[in-house]
Amino acid sequence: MNGWIRVAGLGPGDESLVTDPVRAALDQATDVIGYIPYVARVAPRPGLTLHASDNRVELDRAAHALRLAREGGHVVIVSSGDPGVFAMASALFEALEAEPDPDAHDIAILPGITAMLAAAAAAGAPLGHDFAAINLSDNLKPWDMVERRLRLAAQADFAMAFYNPRSKSRPHQFTRTLEVLREECGPDRLITFARAVTTPEQALRTVTLAEATPEMADMRTVVLVGNSATRRVGRWVYTPRRAE
Amino acid sequence: MNGWIRVAGLGPGDESLVTDPVRAALDQATDVIGYIPYVARVAPRPGLTLHASDNRVELDRAAHALRLAREGGHVVIVSSGDPGVFAMASALFEALEAEPDPDAHDIAILPGITAMLAAAAAAGAPLGHDFAAINLSDNLKPWDMVERRLRLAAQADFAMAFYNPRSKSRPHQFTRTLEVLREECGPDRLITFARAVTTPEQALRTVTLAEATPEMADMRTVVLVGNSATRRVGRWVYTPRRAE
């Protein structure tokens, strides 16, 4: 087989943040596979088949990519942000476990600007010290594990970034997340809600933990929680490099 | 004043990973400020002054940028990777605290591909589940804090990425880091040492915690520690999306 698979990060939304290697892979692709809104970011052209699928079928998508590559396809699996952060790279390797010879596949992961770093840049530098990245969805892990990680991350005084904080099918979990944070952190802890960063719909809002409400987050929001030293300067939020 | 400051992430090393907004800022710059090896990545041209400085003078560098911008300069502060991750963005906001009107400055942070995500992509998807990013240097925080964060991150079963794991002036801390990990994690825990990722000198090595030695890391290495479920498939390392 001379097909290949590239798992490509499209970045947070602004097309100028797509890297050259990702653009080159898309230019050479015969097939693009991914979640509907991400595939919609790829321009159609002759010789390219776009395979858009709904959420939660990551493993099917990965198996599909392996089949197409086995047949000689040049396959790009697209993720938003970075493909290694709560995205398609892990799903591809999981599907690869079922292959008789995993190393027979020509695979590369092409990194991208992940949402939390674009959000942090728009807000200032809230992740400028040690931090933890947590996916708040319990689709693939028990909620107890999420809650335990939240508590330990707060006790370690990590800044935090939350992906998938809230969805229509999981409206109560971000409410519970704020309760856990209130048990572990002071009321002045700064929280930034960054929605649709780097797109025309970008909306940024920084509030204290006391002021935060569950409705401030939705599925297009990345939530950044400062550590105990995170502070404002002018319109910016940043976490000092120095800690005592 | 009509000067401006951009804090730009040059990415992990490969010039093709520099984003368009960063390239545009460098094209328009009158001054580029940063640590010697990062400024060395910027091509000299007429009308551009390169201000390269040694390590550990981040705050001086930020104050210098503010002075130049006040005088009308178009100043790019360069960091490798992403400027918001253990880099210059926080230092700039710290310096901004001394300004009478912080919001009078035209500032933007331009994100980049941070080393841990480039390293993860080269290795597979070891950060494909919740993870913590920790700077192992104790230049700006007490070592006890680092050790406490390591333990809590391990207890939370976060995958981990370590920046600045080891330097000539701090040879013993990564030794101690491995001891702490051995107290908290099993001997089969996978650790990836990723040196100079995306450059011609890139070297990747994945070993178990039992096999890991301090000499496997230096200042050009990012260390990725899997969580308890991280596994190999073929030549790749990945952390499954699902956790029990």
C-alpha cells in the first residue's frame, strides 16, 4: 500500500493559523474525514472526497481512514485545534490496534494551535505557569474521575483549561464543576470564558469564581481558570511566572 | 504613541510551523527582542534591529519592549513554542503593571505550536487524555511546589508534560522527579523523551519508568509521561480517550 494518513489540526478557527504542513497535506489529499463543522472548513475540489460525520463516531472514522489508506488513499483526518488534545489522534491509534501490522501504515500527526492556547493568548497569559487541561465531558470517563481531577488540580494550584465544559445533553456538569471549584478555591479566583476564539464570533469574558454562572459556558467555549496568583493588568489576565 | 508589541510564538523549531500572523508581525517589525537562540531564527533585514539577550532577563526584555513601543517602535518579542506557555507573555504583563495606563499599549499575543504538542504529535498521542504541563525549573518557584504538583498530578492520573527538565545548573532535580514518579506510579509507566522536536536534531525515545535515567533529558528535551492507561501500538505511544 502507498496510501497515507495525516491527522491534522486545523487550529482554533482563524484560517491564518492553519500551518503550512496541514495546508500541504490537504492539497495532496484524496479524502478528508472528520466531524461535520471541521470538514466544512476544507474547500471542495476535483479529486477530493469529503467524508463528514457526526460527533461520537471517532472510532468508525479512524477505521474508515485506515481502509481508505490501505486502498492507496491520501487521507487527512481533520480535527479543530490540535489533533492530540481531546481529538482524533488517539482514536486513530486505538483503531490501529486492530491492524495486523500497525507500522505498515504511513501515518503522521500534524500539530495545530489548540483552543486553550488561542484562548489564553486572546485573554493575556492565564496559562503562564503550571497548568492542567481537563475534558469535562463524561462521555468516555466516569464523572467521579473528572471531579477528583478537578479537586487535585485545584489543590496543586494548577491553572486549568476546560474543554467541552457544557452541552445540551450535559447541562448539570459545569454547574457541579463550579461547585467543586468553590469548595477548593477562593471566591476571587479568576475565570475566563473564551467562546469561538479567533473567529468573528469570538467572545471573551473574565469574571471571579463568585460571579461565574453555568450559562457562561457552552460547547464552543474553552474555560480557563487561573491559579491562586492569577491577576488582571488593564484589560488582560495573566498568571505570574514567579510563585512562592 | 502608535507603536505596538506582539509577543510571538515561533513554534518548536521547524520554520514551516510558524503561523502567518507571526510571519506578518516579523515582516512589519522595527525591533525583535528575545533570548539569543530564538532571535537567531529571525532573518536580519534593513530597518530591523535584533535585540538578543541571555536567559533569565525576561523582565528587562519586557520593559525594553515597552520603552521601544512607547517611542513608536513595532516590537516583536519572540518566544519558541507558544509565548503563553513558560515563555515571554507573562513577563510582558508583569512589566505592564508598572505602566501608568496599561491599556494605552497596543499589545497582542500571537500563539504558536508549543513544544509538548509537537513532541506528542511526533510520538503519537500521549497527551490524548487529561494532562498537566509542569515547568521543572525552580528558578521562579520553590522545588517543594514542583514536587507537590508532581505527586498530585500523578495521583490524579494526569498524563504530564515537563518543560525545562534538566540543566547543567540543576542536574539533580530530574533525578528527584523520577524518584517521585516511582513512588506514585508503576514501573511500566511510559515516558517519552523528545529532544529538539521538528528540527534536524530531533531524537525521540520512549522507555518505561523503570528504564528511565536522568541523563535521558537535557534543556532541549520535553518529557512526556503517560497516564496509567498509556500504551504502545507499533512505533507509536498513545493515551486512550476512554478511561474507567
